[in-house]
Amino acid sequence: MADPDQVFASPIFRNVIAQAFELGFGKMGIREEFGGMGLDPLTTALVWEELAAGGIGITATLLAAPVAPLFVSVLAPHRTDMIDKFVRPYCEQSGALQLTAWGSSEGNIGSDGSNYHDPSVHHSTRAVESDGQWRIDGEKSSFVSNGGIADLFLVFACVDPGKGIPGSGVFLVPLGEGVERGKALDKIGMRALNQASVSFDGARIPSDYMLVPPGENYPMIHNAIKTVGNIGVGYLALGLMRAAYEEALAHAKQRVQFGKPIIEHEAVGFRLFECFQAIEAARGLLWKASWTLANVPLGDLKLSAAARVFATNMAMKHTVEMVQILGGYGISKEYALEKYMRDAKLLQIMDATNEVMALKAAALL
């Protein structure tokens, strides 16, 4: 489908996501007592790689889908009213399909969103409290994953501009009056992941829908989300790279040139072996990051960044090499490899660029 809005309105997309939810893929990390599966980070890692090998657009949709209820279950586990209203219904998925999203980045604030020490940098999305309610105004950028199809948003909004980014709070904002979902971004890759802007014009929520107040804890929460998010992006890259490798390997074993399968030609064999090494190395680094997340409070941001940057860079490098192995067939849409190559580029950019994550990680060495 050429029009992305047509994709996300189609029964094909909605039915695939609904089936994924029936199998539990949308609630793996939510605690069992709240209706989730309660799987640890290493177990979910195995699932994310397998799903990503099938297609990273759908997998990224599922990675982003539980962000709001997961956040509630972690930060407010004793708020039974919030659990019953936002977590259990999401896990049960009774009735209409429910997806959630988180909005942090804005059109005028990209990588500066993690510049915590410059008070001149603050979210233009504002939250003002009065009469027991928060009023939310502003707009999040076109890169909100699930932004155009979600029903519940985790929104980062500025409460105290004088404090810069730490003057922001984290709010739970349901879809409703004053909340508008934008048009789906038309991208070169990951086209099965909806990314769209979300705007707020006088949206009102109860005062207790603020989950994290402004202050010194804001950067810690933001970095914790990036720690988890980077690991997820890394597994997308790992599954994608593996899928490209497996397709090229199968082709190289059956394609005969100069009287023998092309895998027996060194130029091809070396390319495949280098990709094999990259897959195994990326998986080992990601597993260590997942283990750390399971055993160290808030995980290790520099380790998750290392895993993500390595995996995504290798995915970009080797999907190009796998296209080369197929030659003219590699650029044909009759094969999946050209799609893998297009998808890989986005992974070096999403959830902060690789350059920004490398700078953040280097500062933590």
C-alpha cells in the first residue's frame, strides 16, 4: 500500500496486531498480577529477535504498544484505580484494539531533548494546573511511534520552563477532547510502524494523572526509558540482520555461476561469514545488556547504547552486503532484501541517533 494512512486503517494491519495481542506479544513485560505475562528481559529478548526476523515494522509497533500501561504498573503499582482503568483493560484487549504511545520529542527539540543542563532548552508542550486538573497544550513531533493510532499517551510536558528539561513532568493523557492524532509519516522503511505527530489543544486530565513530577528525577526516568528503548532497537536490528543473512545464504547456496554455487567464491563467502560474525557479536552484547537490565536497577545506559549502536550499524552495513550477494535480484522488489536495506537505515536514527547515543554513553565511561 503506497499511502501509509491506508495501511493503518486497513483490516490487514489491525487483524495482524490483534492476533499478536491474542498471543500475548503486547503485554510480555507487564506483571502477571495486572494481567500481563511477567516475562523477564532475557526471555522477551528471545521473542523480540524472532519477531524482528519476520518484520521489524510490526515488531516495533508491539514494542511501543504497552509503554503507557507498563509505565503505570511500574510507577504506580498501588494505584488500583489507575491499574483497573489503564492496565488491565489494555492487557485484556476486550472490544476495540487498544494501543498506546509515548510523546517526548518535538519539532523544534530533537537531540536537545536530553540536554538536561541548559535551562534554555525545554519542551514547548506545556502543562498548567488549575482547579484540580492539568491543561496540556502543544505538539509532539511526527516521530511518535503509534502516534496516529494510539488511544492513550505518555506525554512529556514542560511544567517549569525556568528549570529547562528537568522542569518537565510525565503525564498520562487519554485520547479525547483536545487531543488530535496527526497524519502517518511517509517513510522509506519500517512502513508498517505508524509514526505521526500528536497535538494537544486544551486537553484536560485529572491532577493525579501526572506520573512523574518535574525535578531531578526527570533525567533519571528519561534515561531509564532510553536504556530499555535502546535494547529494543538493538533487537530489531539483530532480527533484521539475521533475516537478510538467511535470505542471502540460501540464495548463495543454490545460485550457480562459473560452474559452482556462488558461496564457494571467496568474495561471496567472506561477506556471508562477516555477517555471521556480526550477528553473533550483536546478540551477545544485547544479551548482556538484557541481563544487566534484569539484575541492576534501571540497567546500564552505556551498555544498552553500545549494544544498540553496534547492532544497528552492523545491520546497515550487512543488509547492503547481502543485497550485493543477490546482485540484480537484490534491488528487485520480488525479494525482501531491498526492504531490509531500507528498514535498516531507520534503526540508526530512531529513539535518538546513533551519534547522540554514542556521545551520551561516552560521557558515562
